[in-house]
Amino acid sequence: MDIGIIGVGNILMQDEGTGPKVAEILKNNYTFNPEVEIIDGGTLGLELLPYLEKYRKMILIDVVDFHKEPGFMKVLRGEDIPPYLKSKLSAHHVGVQDLIEVARLMGTMPEELVLVGIQPLSIDIGLDLTPTIAGKLNLLIEEVLKILENWGIKCALQSHQK
């Protein structure tokens, strides 16, 4: 497969579960070219390294502490993705940033790596996203679909959707 989309985060910590939620929506509601694989990366961190080695292009979806208002979204590409985050939102952030740095050091980075990030409101214990972040899920999905479109990948809303 050429393209991987990985939603990372902890679904037990409110907005921390944004990445896996976006991955779930994409997997359940859209049809992609066969060269695209969608993965719920959860809190796997360095265990995701084989995926970075496997794909030519990769999109990571995660919460990021941009030091902005909750719901702020930003797309970071390649070298613009910092090798570490100074402010850790949760334990898995170390793993994701370590993952990127290890892939860089090993020379196994995808040709293109894009991080679609959103500033969380709360990462307290809880199964539901906050309304602020839940209200931004469609914008995150649109951002992922735009990136795929720029890469020449077609996708369609599945017919069971209205």
C-alpha cells in the first residue's frame, strides 16, 4: 500500500481520542482507493514504526498542544513536524514524537509525512470528546480528504450515508 492514515490517541481521555475517532469515521463512512489503509494507532507510539516504513505517504491525526485556543487546527508537513513536543499532553505524545525521530534517524521516513493536529480542550478521563472538539471532526476529516486529493487519491462517501 502506498498511503497510510493513522489516528493516534487515547480514547479514554476525552479529546485525546480525536485521532482514533477520525480514523473510525473515515473507515466506516468513506471508500478509498485500495492503496489507502486507515489505522487506529491508539497509544502504540514506537510500535507504529513498521507503518512509517511501509508507506510512501503518511497522514497522522492527533491532538497537539499548539498553545492556542481549543479547536485550533494546523497541518504540519515533513520537517515542520517538531522532533519532540515540549509540552506533553499525555504519555503517548512522547511515543509519537519518538516514532518520527526514530524514523528520521533510521532513514525510513515516508516520502511525505503530514500531521493534522488539533488543540484539545480537555484530556481528563472520559469516553466522549468535548463538544468543542466533536464540533470540529468534520473539519479534520475535510483536511485529511484535501491532502488525499492533492496526492491524487479519490474517495467517496459510502452509500449508506445521507
